[in-house]
Amino acid sequence: MFRTMKNRERSRGLHREPRDYVGYVVHDPEGRRIGTARQVFANGRGEPEYISVRMGLLGLRSALIPVGFVRIDEQQRHFTLQ
């Protein structure tokens, strides 16, 4: 379930609703593409916690990445692991 993000998340750089980040490309710290954001999971307070990333050639693998480990670029629509 997606809920409105709190001010704490806005200060982390996430300024939109969690569902707005679906489809963003995810890169490793060296800039290589590792997958696509499938979903952003929020906790009970509506604060984003994890990004589900679809990985692999056919998108059959997935991983959960804590929000605290990514940097976001909303203009280019991508996340970069830190």
C-alpha cells in the first residue's frame, strides 16, 4: 500500500509518492545499470523503506534495496546505489 511520504523522506531526496518511482532505472555506484524499480514499499507510517528492483536479462530476478542506500535523479529518472 502506498501512502503519503513524511517530511523526513522529503529531506532524503524522495519528493513524490512512492508509486511515482516505478520504472526508474537503478545503477550501481560505478554507473552500470543493474535493473528497474518495480515497486517502492512503505512502512506503517507511509515512509518509503525499500525499493524492489527487477534484474537480469528477462527481469526474472529481483532484490530489495533499502531507500537509505540510494541517490535519486528525478530528471533522468534513475536511482544510484551509494
